[in-house]
Amino acid sequence: MSGISRNGRAVNHTESNLLVDESRDALQSVRRALIELYGGMGADPEAPQEVSKRYGINRNLAWKLSRVINAADPFSTLNHLPGYQGIELAIQAFERAGATGEAIEPVRAAVTRLQEVITDHAGGREHLELTLESMGLFERDTMAESGRELAFRGNSMVWGVQASTRWTATFFGPGGSADTMDMTVVSGIVGFRRLRSTVQWRLQRIRTYNDRGGVLLPETDIEQFEPKAPSDAPQQIREFCSPHTPDLVVHDTPEGREVLLPPGPVGNRGAFDIFTGTILRGLPRYRTDSERTASKATSIMLPVETLIHDVIVHRDIVLPNEIEVALNGFPFGSIDDPRTRGASHALPINEKYVELAGSPPAVSTPAVPRITRFVDRVFNRMNWDGSQFRGRRLQMKYPPMSSVLVAQWPLPERP
């Protein structure tokens, strides 16, 4: 695979590996040289205040050097690594305290080598950090400077919409027969607001696919969570929506039924929460020729601050200890067909599912108001005993827009 660099030169995957390897080695060399310098001087990197007082180093600079030395991995040092002038000030302070050239020169040489690597591969430190962040190898400590938050703010400005939280919970419980299970999917958009009054935005499109991309159940087999009022959109759960939620627009398209937000007021006065729910019965509980996995995909189709994805499963339904998770971006079009979820669309993701405490699982979070009541409503609607369920949760800050989060695990063999 090749591409074009900033100077027009062709680059390939091997060169990206070289960037990673040489950057890691250069950063580790800086850390090693600093560790040896501190060790030779009897300076404790765990006590930056003492180092500051003893050697006359600026307190903030001493703290940064301490974080560099004690970093969990080489790339995280970029959050705290001082610039060349800052490190030179520290070196001069140690020289005044009696550090020998044998201890000092490796630090200067390592810093010089790091600058050469940065210039060669990225042209500057900011671009190197952005490149490593895009690869999922570097995460900025200051959220205000993270690439994902900047993308959230930029997409909010460009598209004229944003939301506080995108929440989805998928429940799997016993079906009508020993070979099937029923699934309930409830989801919500919390704090949806327009930044431009003319925006019309697609909030939802629901289709159910099998592993090969075929429609698993026709639309007529998708059961409503609750009876619909004439003004309600399909799957809308009025009980948990904001009182001033606008009437939504419904369009039938070849790709499915779309639910659209109409134009309206901007800012907090026009903000609202909207929740939807669907029930699908008779899904395969065990592995078949056409169905080998259970999965749930959650699309991120608007700028959102927090994504929460819950998987809540009856104890009699097999759920492995680890849920496979993937994040796929779709810069060229539709995200709905699972056959388009190729490796070339994979985005870095470090977040994992963690177990929710207790049975029924403790789902409470300030990001989703009345969420515990909502989950109880699902158990009551499905005639399920909540104490027989356990849950997992994945939470992500500033998920990338135009992407889909996929939770997947293998279906067990029939006993």
C-alpha cells in the first residue's frame, strides 16, 4: 500500500513502520540517558520537588522530566517531554552540581537524535504526535487538545448539530424455543442540539443483517417497544423522550426506513433527548451455517461527546469473557452493510468492555438520565427477571463521526 507524503514522495506501509520504530527508539534513548544521569547524580525521579530544590531546576521542568522517566510507554512521554531548550536548562543545572561530561553528553546526543527523527519523518513534533495519535499509539493527556475532541468541535461547526451522549443497550434473553433468543435494542441521543436552524438530520435507520449481509428479518417482524401515537416516529419511546421533542419526519428508502429530525430552534432552547426501542424475536441462539456470530453494531452518525454501549445478557445465554470490539470508519458512504466492514476501514480503538456490577447490572451513569428506570422498563416489557441478567459496558469519549462500533462474539455450538 502506498500513498503520497507532504513533499510528493511516495510512501508505503514499511515507511510507517520505520517511523514508529525509529521514534520509539529515539524516545527510549532520551529516557535511558535521563535515567542514567539521575542515577549518577543521586537524584530521585519520584521526587521532582526535591530535585527542583536541590539542583535549582524549575519546578514545572523537574515535574516534566519525572513524568518522562516514569512513563508507562515511550510514546506517552511526548505529553511531557520538554523542548530542546528546556532539557538544556536541566543539563546545565546538573553540570553546575558536578555532573560529568560522560553523564551529560548521552542526554544531548539522544535529544539531538530525537530531533533528527522528528524532522525526517514528520517535519515537526506536532505532526509526529498527530500521526501516532491516528495510529492509536499516542493519546494526549489534555483532552482539550485531543484529535477526537478537535474533530468533534469541527464536525459540530461544519454540520450544525451535536449531542452529549449516544447510548445503546442490547438485551439478549430466552426466546420462544430452546434454539432461539429474543433481542431488545434501546438507544438514546441525549442533549441533541442544532447549531443551525435549517439543519435536517437523519437520526436513525434500522436494518437487521446476517453474517453475509443479507436482511435477517423483514421489517414486519420488528416489534414495536410500545404502542405508537399518530405523531410518533417508528420505535420512538415517548415515556423517556423530552416533553418538547419535535415530531420527526419518516422516509422510506431502498436502504430502509429513515427517521429525520426537522429544522428547528438552535442551542439549549431547542435541545432534547430522544429514545427508541425495538424487539426482535426468534434469533438463532446457537451456531448455524448462516449465523456463526452474535453482534450489535452502533453507528455514530453525528458529533457526540460520549458513546456508551451496553450488552446485557441472560445468564443462560453463553457470553464469552471477552467481547470482540471493532471501530470501522466509512469516509466514502453507507455504514449499514456489514460486508463493507473491511480491515481497510478499521480505526484504532483502545477502549474495552468492562463488567457491570451485580445482577441486575448497575447501569447508572449521569450521562444518561433515568437509565436505571429505562432498563427496568425493558425487563418488565419482556417479562424477564432482571436478577438473571449480567452486563458489560464500553464507554468512549468523542467517538469519530461516520463510524460504526461493532461488538461481536461467537455463537456456541448446539448442546
